[in-house]
Amino acid sequence: MCKLRYVFSVMLILVFSSCSRNVYEVMYPTLQDGKYDSEFPYRACSDELNTISKSMIKVMCMTQYQSYIFNDERLTADEITSEVLRSADYVQYFSKNTIGTGTIIYQQPSRIAILTCYHIFDRPDTLIYYFSDTDSTKDRYVRSVSIKRRQQDIAPELFKAQEDYLEFLLFDKDLDVAILSKEFEMGESPLAIQALPHPFGKAKELEWGSFVYLFGYPKGIKALTKGIVSQPEYRKDAFLIDASFNRGMSGGVVLAIRDGVPNFELVGMATSAFTDTDDLLVPHEQYKSDPRIPYTGDIYMNTMKRINYGLSIVITSETILELIAAEQGELFRKGYDFSFLFEQDTTQR
């Protein structure tokens, strides 16, 4: 009787094991097909994502302007000179700060290189604001002139001193791609960071519905979101995903999975989302709101961009690699050897 029970138990185990394999094969039939997965990861990958997150850092551009403000003068932009600025009615200072995301793609004991978006650091040298003369609409008269006095490109998680700045290794304004660097004294390199432990993939092999992860710093907070490829051939150098995109996500890398976890690959970098432009009537910039007192001052036109959440534009991994390849000689001269990026074969697992 005991032997019969033992045999019956073994048979049940075999049956259930067989069923489990069959269910697995039905639920995940595309694993090991050499393509990027379109399913949510079939097993937990929090440990891998935690490791990847250590390659993501916050980058910031802090720009200080000196603003010269004119009250009643009727000056056109062509008439502005250094002497005219010195005669401004009053002078004030203000800052414009921008936060984005950077990914460490190169790390040596004394230096690192960070992949990010160029527009985060693209700040004009001069800002001119106008107001119209009430007697004429032909000429625009200068209300204020703001001149950039200082720009600091930094990564707060890396540096201890305010004088520690990032330097540009290369950039392409049209593509909105930049690689910044930082060199350290021996033994000074931060231990809590590391270069991305996964290779560059092939965005051209993405398909409709390929599953992706997106890392970034929305509102300055490190975060992870997910989505699918919503348009794999949006442009020659870009594709679309439906992952959430907020201010601060610019420069965040997009990761796809080929044949299951842990085969992550960098397939692109999020640069922007679609926006609408709104024209608003606003009070004087020095006005302090008080709901008890009606506003009677001058009214100005201001333009505000409003993000359309839902679709994000991603520059392809191939485009990034082509930019690096074109500058390899200059990069090597500066002490950065990126040849390892071109030796990775993601199709061989």
C-alpha cells in the first residue's frame, strides 16, 4: 500500500511538472527567438534594475544672468551698447536652473564620461525682452537686457566642491546628444557609481510593442518608468515610446530586453515629449501677487510650453554610436577610448 502511494505521488509530481513546462511555453513562446521582448519580464528583475540605477545621475545647468532694466527709454536692440547698459534704470540678478538625466557609459579610476541631452546645457548668452510703444507698433523697444555672467554644468551626486564642473567631450546640437566628462584625482572617484553594465543594442530591430524601461530624474527625483515602442520608425534617428515623460527625464536611457532578463540593452535616449505652446498675459516680472489689491500695472505677453504626456521621442542607439565613432580620434586624444562600445555583439548570448 505504501509503495502504491509512493508511485502515485511520483506520477502526480511528473504530471504537474509537465503541465508547468507546457504553461511556461504557452505564456512565453517568444523567449530565445533573438528578438526584443514585447512581454512584461517573466521574472523579477529588481536586482538588475537596482544595479542599472547606479549608472544614472542627475545633471544640472545653473546659469546666472545680470539684467539691465529700462523704464521709459525708447531703445531698439541695435542701440544697445555697454555705455547704454551702464545707464539702465536699475540692475538685478537672476538664475535659470535646468535638471536632466545623465548615464555613465565610461568609467576609469580617474575619469568618467556621461551620456545626456545637449539642450539641458544650451543657454543663450543674451536675453532681450521688449515692450511696444503705445504710439507705434512698427518698432519694438527694449524693456530689459540680460547677459549671462556664469554657467555651471554639474552633477551634484559626483562633486563635493562648487568648483567641480562637467566638461564637454562632444555634442551635436541638432541631434540633441552630448557626452560630458569629469576627471578625478587618484582615489577620489565616487564609489557609489558605475558605468552602465549592459551593451548598446540595435534600435533598428525594435518592433511595434517592444517592451522598454526608461530611467530619469522627473522633478529632480530618480525614478523608473516603463512603456512600449509606439512607433519604431518615427524618424531615421528616432523612435517613439509611450513611457511617462516629465521635466528632468531628458537624457534618460531607454532599455529593451532581448530573450528575457537579464539581457538588457541600451536602445536609445529620451530627448523630449510633444508640447503645445500657450501665449499668456502676465503682469510685470517684479509684481508680487496680492489677491486683495487689483492689478493696474503693465501687462506683458509670455510664452509657455505645455508637455503632452503620453509619447516621448527617443534618439536611437545607432545614432549615438555614429556620433561617437565620428569623433573617436579626438576622444582618444583626450584620453577616452570608446572602442569597446563597437566590439559588443548583442545577438550572441
